[in-house]
Amino acid sequence: FILALYRPRRIGDNPRAPFDSRILSLFAAPDSIVRSINEAVNYQFGFDITSSWGYQLMLRSTAWLLVLGATVLIALSCVVVVPPGQQAVRLRGGAIVGDVYEGTVMLKWPWPIETASVQDVARLRNLVLGAQPVKVGAVNVWSEEANSDPDRYPYMVAAPLLSEQVQKDLSGRSDGDAQPDASAAAVSQRFALVDADIVMTYRIAPKGLLEWLAFASDTRVRRTASDMRERILRDIALREVTRYLSTQPMDAVLSPRGDSLIRSLRERIQASFDAAKAGVEVVAIQVPTLRPPAGQGAGMFEEISIDMQNARKLREEADRMARATMASIAGSPERADGIVAAIAALDSAEQESGVDSAVAMEKRAVVERLVVESKGGAARVISQARAKRWAIVMGAAGDSAEVLGQAPSFHAAPELYKQFRTMQVLGRALAGVRVKYVLGESVSGRTDIDVTMKQAESGLNLADYLEKKEKPPATGEGK
């Protein structure tokens, strides 16, 4: 029919619609369609298959075959195979009927009495909170980058605790400049702005499919790629992010400690989803971009962030040194805190009751007990002092006992005792002396001294060995 509209015509040729129309010929002879099909089938097979008994049997049994096919389709619509990692429920008129099926075969009434809703509960879904993420290039300079996305809005955070001089440096004002508007100054002292891209990764909770389906519909809004459920989840998560960031100072947001920011956001968003019965499990919160708003003032935040990191590094190093010192002195920082508290209590008791009071002595005993039980450097010094004291006391006691034990001998024979002790002293003193001299007037003419100036060899004497080897053999000794 369409081709006939564009067919060229001759002048004076009258149209014959009843004879040339294909549509009218179809209504006039409906069997022409069957003949055309038969001719096409015969042409494909290369012989007259339409005249065979099998083809004729199929034509006669077409109605029964259609009934059988419809029956099979209805039977197949009663069986739904739910694979692992997915959950399914039966829907009758849009209402949920029965329990949740997972990793099994679900039987239901045929379509359209009942339908099945199969959800992939193990699939992770990403939801961007806010506008589209910033495209990250090879080099991103905050001060030179412009915010070209009109739908991108920064987050409000609490203003950092800065001194007046630092605030003047950030605002570019000097001491002689005029003060800004009071309302603007009040807002700038309380709040600040940060630019962040936050991506939430979530999935359906293991036992939250019914809550997921009852939370909202999956109807898609016109000209958007997200359905109503995703839009509601985004609004709830964005509300919690805005509330939390508005209570955190700017330096804590730009330079968070570990995963404190991510963990806090995930816990707050998960609590809001649980309160709304959304049936959602928040797996992770990702912050690929976290920076001050783009513009000329963004470059100064790099220096602030670096200074904050350096200050935190110094504090952590000082804390580490203090803990190491306390651990070496008192065994552990916790014991050191207890000892310091006990010493403070002792000072207070001495000021109130006196140094020699019973309360002060009791507090002093507590301090000594804590120091000794700490097993640290202070306890080691005290133990060494006690050991040295006992060594001195026991040495003096030994000397005293030795003197008292020799008193009877001295009283029995004083001269003999003196000579005996003198010889003992000389024996101990001359034991390590190599050369000894005997001096006296009465020994002249009665002393024969034979001195051999020879030093004992401590090891192998090579000269003696060579002399023995060079000595000639005795006469008459055979070779």
C-alpha cells in the first residue's frame, strides 16, 4: 500500500483501488496468505512439502498444539527457580504473599493470578550523594579549578578554632581595614564550607527483603535514571551527612584521624535506614574528594592542612616519648598515673596533717608499695639501694664478728698475736710480688743469695725448639 503511493503514474491513468489494493485483495481472498506461506516453505525445502502427510497432520493438529503450548507456558509460570544470592517472594494483586525464598524452587499460582519478584540481595549498589563526582585529572590545583557544575553545592561544617591573626591572614584584612558586616562575621566564625564527593555502597540486608519491598516503589521518575526508592535513600543519607558535618570542625573534616569520619557517617546512615525500615545494609562510605571550595582561597588550606599534620605529628611524638618514659620508670603509663595520683595525695596529706602524721605515713607507704610493685626503673633503683644497704650492713657485721672472735687470742698472748697478724699481712702483701728484698743489719755475712734472672715462658718457645733441632747427634749413634 505504501509503495503504491509512490509508484509512478502515467497521464490519464485512472486508479483502480479495488483491483490494485493489496489490503482489499487480502480481505477478498484470505487463503492467499496460506498459499504464499506454502510456496515459501516449498521453495526453502526444494520439494512440495506442503502436500506431505506430516505437514497436513500438523495443519489439522494446530489447535491442539496451541492448547498444549499454552498449557506448558502456564505450567512453567507456576515454577520459579531462585538461584543462590537472590531472594524471591510471591505477589498476588501487588500484595506480598507467603515467605521469602532463597536458593530453592518456588511454586506459585500461574500468571496473571500470581507473579514473582526476584531481587539480587548480594549485589552491591553504589549511590552518589549529591551531584556528579568531580573528574580527577593528572593534576588538580584547588586554587585554579573553577566550579562549573551549577548543581554542585558545598557542605557546611563548623568553623575551625583559629586565632585572630590567622583569621585576618585568611580573609586578607589588615589591622587598619574596616570590619566586615556583623552578621557575615558571626556566620563565618561559626560555619565554613567544604567540597566533598560521597559515594555510598549498599545492598539489601540478608533478612530485609520484605522491608525493602515495602519501603518504596521502584517506579522511575521521568527524565531520571533512579527510581523512587533510590531517591528516598539518597535523601535520608544526605540528611545524615549534612547533620554530622555541620557539627564537626573544619580541620577534623579535612584531616580526619584514621577512618573516624567514614565510620561515623556509616553508623549514622545505617541507624537512619534501620529507623525507616528500609531493609538496607550500608557496606561502605567512600569519600574520593574532600577539599575546600574551589577558588583563590583554596590554596591556603593546603598550608593549614600541612601545619595541622605537623602539629599532630609533634603531639603524637611527645605522647609516645611520655608513654615510653613512664613505661621505663613505672612499668606502664597506667601505673604511672596511679603513682602520680598517690604522690599528689601524699603532698596534700603532708600539707594538711604534717610530714610525721599517721595519715602522711600511710600515704607514703602506699606510694612506696606502688613504686615497688611497678617493676620499673624507680623500683629497680630502690631495689639496688636496698641491696647495697644490706651488703654494707652485713659486711660490717662480719668484720665485727671476726674482731670479736679474735679477742680471746689477743688477750691470751698479745705479742704472739701481733706477730701472727703481721705475718698474715706480709703473706698477703708479698704473694703477688716478683722481687723480694730482706734488709737488716744482722743478716750481713750470714746470707747466701742466689738470683736467677729468668722469666717463665707463657707459651711455646721457638728458640728452644730450634736449638734442639740443630744439636748434632752423639758419637757412635747410627743414622
